[in-house]
Amino acid sequence: MDRTIPLLAVSRRRELEPYHLFIAASLALSLGAGLVLGILVALSRAAGWGIEASRPDLSAAHGQVQTWGFLGLFVMGMAQRLMPRFSRNPLRFQRLAVPLLILVLAGLLSRVVAAVWLSGHAHDVAVVGAQALLLVAAAYFTLVVWGTLATSQARGEATVWFFLAGSSILTLTAALATLAAVRALVDETRLLPYYLNTAVTYLFLGAFVMAFIGGVGSRALPVMAGLSRSERAGRLAAVVLVLSGPVLAGALLLLEYGVGDAGAASRVAGAAFVGLGLAWGTIVWLSGVLRPAANRLRPASQAHGWLVRSAVLWLALSAALALYLGLDSAVSGRLPGALALDALRHMLGLTATSLIVGMGLLILPEFAAERLDGRGQAARSYVLLLLLNGAAVLRVAPSLLGSDLDPEARSLAQAAAGGLAEVALLVFAWGFLRMMLGTASVPGVGRAARWGGG
């Protein structure tokens, strides 16, 4: 039996499915709020507008919309689409799909409203309420994943381990984020505590998102590279992720609350970064993209493969940086600096974005239908390749340069990176939505009914 994730769909006409809504919502949140807030904050710093003086958590709201809104919703939507296919189990709790989406949207919109318009006690209460909604959504999603996969015939496969680990990490992440919001409410400050916020960021990006990337990448990408899958190494990487993330969070919690020796806690955090780096490096190795035995992509999909290769290369660089920072912290007893951690988290975020775009072009039925209709996609992929890699360089390099770069120049580079990412996602969203509306029929109306024109 073929147990790979198919790279080509055969049906041009499909009923509207939950993943359509999740992906459309993720793109809308990123384009309409997440990237816009990031660009606004960067331009404000460069031009001295002083927006952050009155709205100090705009940057945090930008980060949360990009992580939870864009990456989180995309992962949730694709997970619900892919789990029944590789597990050979029907998706459990399917009726939770729409409530799950509503909870995430309500939480993130509340977060944006709080950052942009509210102040004082109303702001803090809205932020806590937003985090509580996201916590419930995380628990819902974990229930769906465990209900579908825990009893699956494929439960011994690495992909299942990655998905189970990732969904569990998401619930832990949401719980910590709620704790951080409550702490900010009690302290009467609009800024989330630094160590708690760092723990939430790396649990989400480094463990949750990377677990699902590992699950899909270790299954589908070796096919592209002409290699066999390594289930044992994949299971080991999933275990290292699910252990390293909480250990990092625990060490940062000790630092946040001043419990125990700060140097020892920093060394534990460094060891956790080493574990995360090793897990990410294993995911790179398992994908086989950087050590191909063959190129199994069809000619019409060759251009998309370069997007995937660039994303995997960025993940390899992220793993190397995490290993370096982690070893340095483990030896010195000091956490990495804020700019170094900023570079790493944006490297991870842009890695995930590039991989989402590249794999989306390869496996989403909408783009497969476009290829079946004979429409060329190479030009779009090469444009996306330039835009996303340009955004990655402009966003990561200034932070890696640290204090050697003028703050105004750093802010301008960050704004330019956000602009390139905005254009890239607009290009991707236009292609996806155009094909989705042209090929998806409305359930209950009949397969001849269409959303939009042909």
C-alpha cells in the first residue's frame, strides 16, 4: 500500500472542506493584520513616530497574529486534511472544526483590538480573554489530533509521533501564554514578561510548528528526493522536540520568578536549545532534500522544489544557530542576547513560511488542479523564491549583526522584509483563492455549483 502523501490531486472539482477555511483565514490574518503591524512598528522606529510609546505591545500583537494566525491556522487546516490520509482513520470530532476556527479568530481579533485601541484595565482584560480563547482552541485541536491518531494503524510511524507531540506542545504553549497575560494583568503592565514570552515563542515556533513540519517533511519530502523514510530517527526527533521545548520553558520560568540559581537555569536553557537544534537538524536530514538520490518531481512541479530546498536550507541554518547559542549558554551560564534570539525566531518563522508556500504549491489540490489545466506555475514559484529569501535575509541579517548596525537601518531593513513577505503571501493567496473558488463546490448544493467563476 502506498503510504506517502500524494503530490498531485486528480480531481478538478472539490467540495469546500474545512482546510479551505483555515488556510483562507490564515492568509487573511497575516496579510491584513500580522505583517501590517510588523511593518508599521518597524517604520515607526525608523522615522521616530513614537507609536510604540502609546501602543507598546503592537510588536507582540504582530508576533502573535503571525504565529497563531498564519502559521497556526495553516498547520491546523493542513493537519485536518492530511491526518485521515496517512492514518487511515476518519477525522475525529469533525464538528469541532468550525468552532475551533471561530475560537482562534475571536482570540486573535481581540488581541489586535486590545493592542490598537484599548488601554488600561480594559486592555489587560481583553488580552487575558484572548489568551483564554486560544487555550480552549489549543485543547480542541489536541483532542482532534489525539482522537484521530492515537488509535491509528499507523501509530508507530514517525509522522504520527510528530503530530501527537506537536499538538500537545500547542496546549502547553497556550497555557503559558495565558499565564503570561495574567501576570501582565496583575503587574499592571501592557508588556508580557520577557522570559515567559520567550518560552511561549520557542515552544510555538521551535516545537509545535517544527513538529508538524517534521511530520509532513519526513513523510513527503524523501519521496521527492528519491530516498526511503527513516521511522526510527523520526520518532527520536519527535521525542527530543517534545522534551526540549518544555525543558526550555521550565528553565525560563525559573528565571522569570527568580527561583534557584540563575546561572544553572541558563545552562539548562542552553542545553534545551541544543536539543531543539539537534531535532531540527534531524528533520533536515530526514527530508533528504539536501542529499537527494534522485529528483522525483514532475516537470511542472520542478520550480516548487526550489522553494522547498531553500526552506530546508534555512532550517539547517536555524539548527546550526540554535546549537551555537545553546552550547554558548550551557558553558557560560548566560542566555543568548535579545537580538540573537530575535534572529533565530524570525529565521524559524520565515523557514516555516517558505516551506508552507513551497509544499502548498506541491500538495494542495487547488494548485494541482491548476497544473492539470495546463497553467504554468514556474514563474510564480521563482518570484516567491526571490521574495521570501529576500525577506529572510533582510529580517535576519540585521539582528545577527547586533549593535554593529545602526538602529534606524535595522528598522528600515525589517520594514522592507515585511513588505517583501506581504507581496509574497499576496501572490500565493491570489493563486490559492482563485483556484479554490473556481474548483470548490458547495456541499449540499450539488457538484455543479461553484464558488466564483471558472
